[in-house]
Amino acid sequence: MSYSLAIIIVSYNTRTELEHCLATIAEHPPSVPHEIVVVDNASTDGSVRAVRARWPSLRIVEAGDNLGFARATNLGIRSTSSDCVLLLNSDTEVPEGAVDGLVTCLLARPDVAAVGPRLVDYQGRLEISFGAMLSPWVELVQKFLVLGHRAGLPILNGLAERRARHERMVDWVSGACLLVRRREAEAVGLLDERFFLYTEDVDFCAALRGLGRGVLFTPNVEIVHARGRSRRHEPERAQAAYRRSHLAFYAKHHPAWYPLLRGYLRLRGQLPFPESPEISAPGGDGER
């Protein structure tokens, strides 16, 4: 049975990284029938012009504004009709056979709705790109592991590598590279557009699991990811977006913890302003 694939790449002022990502795909194109759709969030660095000049047949959706990751991704998904959809960050590098490997992995597991690969940086260092459903305790452990791994602490390095050595069912995989079946993605209403940036992948995977479907991490496919290239252009705005999404996530999934998180951020002077009213805390005060 033949399957088709849409590769959705959202870009915001990442011209150099985007061109490199597209070049790696063009150099080793997937054998599965596919199309690539770049959704540009009103970049000002000439991204659209550069891509059109180099790949005139590639489809570009111009969002007209910076819609954030979730909304722009959904715009790209809705413009396609493939069996499977690959969410791919513009700051990734795709080795030969990687996309086909993900598709093969997904199609071999009828119980799985989405699959994510092992992510590494340009030095081959592991990125912790999967985990348990976010909660205060899980976040504490995750941050401890991430910081220890980045610092090169042998014990935590070893733990991170052991966790990423075996294929396993997980609660979420990173949206930097996430392959999903269209029917399940549409069944949950695609990505929740109330998340402008960050945690939308954890929320999306939770919705997929809510259908009784699995989320799989596989170390058998590796993708290179140069993290945080979009946020370097506007770091303060990116940090505020992270805080808003963090608050929104807790308001949606852990409402009892929402006031505590909000109070903690206020005490630290990190409460974003304005706060989006789209995901409200218990009691409907209209604040995230």
C-alpha cells in the first residue's frame, strides 16, 4: 500500500538554517511520495525570496504575520492532503534515509499515532527530546537532567544516553521532528492554536494519547537539530512566549497548579504581560 507524506516546515527569520535544511532534503529526498510546504511567519530576512529562487517548485505559504508555531503548522497541514505529516523545524539537518526510516517505523506500528527520532546537535550531542507528561515533579527532574547533561556530568550524561538507546513508548516527542498520521492529527483538531510557542508538542501528543493511540520514540532514526535559532532574533519575546505557553499548559492540564505557577512567576518578575485570555484559569478570570 502506498502512503503519501507532507513535510511542514515553519520558518521565522531563519533563512540560512532553512536553506540548509531544504538542501539536505533535496540531496537525499525521501523515496515515499511527498511534498514540502514551507510556512513563513512574515520573515524579514529574505527567506521567501531565497527559497523561491533556489527551489521554484517548492510550495510556500505566506502567513502574513508571525502566527507562532502551532497556528502556522496547522495552516501548512490544512493546505495538504497526505496520509502522514512530518513536522520539521527549519533548523534541522536531515540525513539520508531518515525520513523514510520514520515513515517505515510509523507504518509498522498500527498502535502508534506519532513517532519522533533521536535528536542530536552538530557535535553529535544528544538532545533530550521525549519524556513523561509535564507536571511540576516531572519538570523538575527533566530540568535537572537537561542541565546536568549540558554540563557534561558523567552520571547524568550516562542516564540520558541510556534512556535514548532503546525504542520506547513515551508521553511526548519533540515537535522539532514529529511524524504523525493525518487521521489522528485531524481527530484531535490538529495543534492547539492557543499555544503560540513551546509545549504545543507535549499538548498535541497528550491529545493523541487521549484517542488511545501511542507516541513512540525511536533511536533508529537520527536528526540533527540546531536548537533555538528562531528565538535568537527576539530572545525577550521568545522568553515571554515560553512563559505564556507554560502558564497555558498548566491552566489546561494541571489547573490546581496554575495559581501557584502564576504566583511564582510574579514573585520572580517573570509573569508575561500581556497575558493571553484564551486559556483561562479555574474561575474564568481570563488570564493565562
